[in-house]
Amino acid sequence: MHVKVPPIKCQGIKTKLVPFILSHIQWTEQEHARWIEPFLGSGVVVFNLAPKRALLTDTNQHIIAFYQSIQKGGINRSIVSNFLKEQGDRLLKNGADHYYEVRDRFNQFSSPLDFLFLNRACFNGLMRFNSKGGFNVPFCHKPQRFAQSYITKIANQVDWVAKQMAGNDWEFRVANWQETLIKAQPDDFVYLDPPYIGRHTDYYNAWNLAEAERLATVTKQLPCGFAVSMWLENQHRQNSHIQACWSDLEMHICQHFYHVGSREALRGAIEEALLIKPGFSANLDTIPSRSFAKLCQ
Ligand SMILES: C[S@@+](CC[C@H](N)C(=O)[O-])C[C@H]1O[C@@H](n2cnc3c(N)ncnc32)[C@H](O)[C@@H]1O
């Protein structure tokens, strides 16, 4: 499977795990059934799957507003290309001053184009917000960031997600995971990728053990199939939350290397688990479901 990358980056982005995730899930897309992602993040999983119907939510209003803009045509390849060319020229001329000008502007007006600019010009590709919800990642110190080839790459990524959405019935919405899970119907499939407990905590990622335990309780009562991504083990320790809350599910494991993070401690090899409701794991020798069989070739 050739995985494509969306225009927005975020901590915990599953780009490298998309083939692992999609190849292990068995879901037959019935009429009216939806792919539901309550922790959308960059959207890399759903964009590569491209189901006919989807409910895609996140508490981060900027992510949702960005994809809604693409869906409505307010942002497209040429708008992004022109915008990044203009802002990139100013960045080259004024350096960090321009970056911080855009950051202040974004924190006042929340423009999706400014969000994209900051996401691609900030330090280490981080997405982090202070306690008042203000984007607070510093500049990456690369005034020459927006070379024409880089702009073209981002514009193509915008165009790709626009094409993946086109003709499909996808709803993007700002919501807490609980509001989203209540909407799940028996034929839907829910893919969950919650924040890591105690990691990357910020305004949109206040995730702790109590919240993680609530998620497990509610998820296990869903009327439909579901799969949960979660780290299993790193060089220091095992994730005891899996044993405590998710041990009755089918578990598949994949080794993964994280490179997004400000500190060395946030990088390195990690074992990722995909926990699937019994009965919804693909038999990888004979995958009957249409989309995944195609994706795994
Ligand atoms: C690990 S990231 C998802 C990454 C995504 N699967 C990807 O590959 O890009 C977790 C996401 O959950 C969102 N989030 C955090 N707390 C949430 C909550 N209580 N309800 C819904 N979304 C939440 C964050 O804003 C973040 O985008």
C-alpha cells in the first residue's frame, strides 16, 4: 500500500502505521455505515482509507476548521500555493518577526491558512497550545522554509485530501469523544487514536488515566466494531493501561519509530498495539472486505 500524507502534521500522527492499522481491520462497508474517528488529528488514517461515509471529530477546532475549509472549497491547491508563496517571501525577508506576526494573527482570528503556515514553519512540526488555547510553538529558525518545491508538496497534499473527500459523505465536527461515540450505529466502525496518557499534554490534549479508563468503558459498550491504537511498550516501560482496561480485545503489535517531539525522551522505538473488538480482525490470508484488500496489496 502506498500511504499518502495529509497537509497537517500532529503529534502521534500514524502515517507509518496506516498499512498496519487498515490491514488488520475487518469491516464491510454496508450502505449508510460510517467510519467514525473521534480523535481525528491529521486525518491520515481516514484519508488513506477514503470510505463513502464518515464522521470525523476532534476537540481541536483548528484541525476541523481546516478540513471543513477544504471540503467547502474555501481552501484549494492554488489558494494554498499563492498564500504560502506570499507568506514564505515575507518569512525570507523578515525571519522570525514574520513567523510571530502570523502566530499573533492566528491566535486572534484563527485563519485555517495561517494554521497551515504555522504548522509547517514551527519548531519540529509540533502542534501545541497554551492553557488559553493559543498556539505557542516557536519558530523553526529556517526563514528559507517555503522553497517552491516545498510549497508545491503542501499544495499537492491539500489537493489530495480534497479529492479523497470529493463525492463522499463526510462530516467534520468539533466534538469531545463522548459526543461522537453516542452516535455510533451497529454497522459503523470506530477507529480510536486517543492522546498518550501523560504525554504532549496541552489545551486540546488534556488526557489522563481517568479519561482513558472512561474511554475504555464507553468504547466496550459500542454497538459496532472498533479498533484502538495505543502504545504497548518502549525502551523504558510497558503500558499497564492496556492490561488493565483493554486485555479482552484482540491485540496486534507493530514496531514503530517516533521522530516528532521536542525532547530526546519523546523519540525512539516504541511498540504500537492495535486492539480490535473480537470478530473485527482481518484474516490476513483471505481479506474479503473491499477497501482493505485493495489497500494491502
Ligand atoms: C494521537 S492524536 C490522533 C492522531 C491521528 N490518528 C493521526 O494519525 O494524525 C489525538 C487527537 O485527539 C484529540 N483529542 C484530545 N482530547 C480529545 C477529546 N477529549 N475528545 C476528542 N478529541 C480529543 C487531539 O486534538 C488530537 O488531535
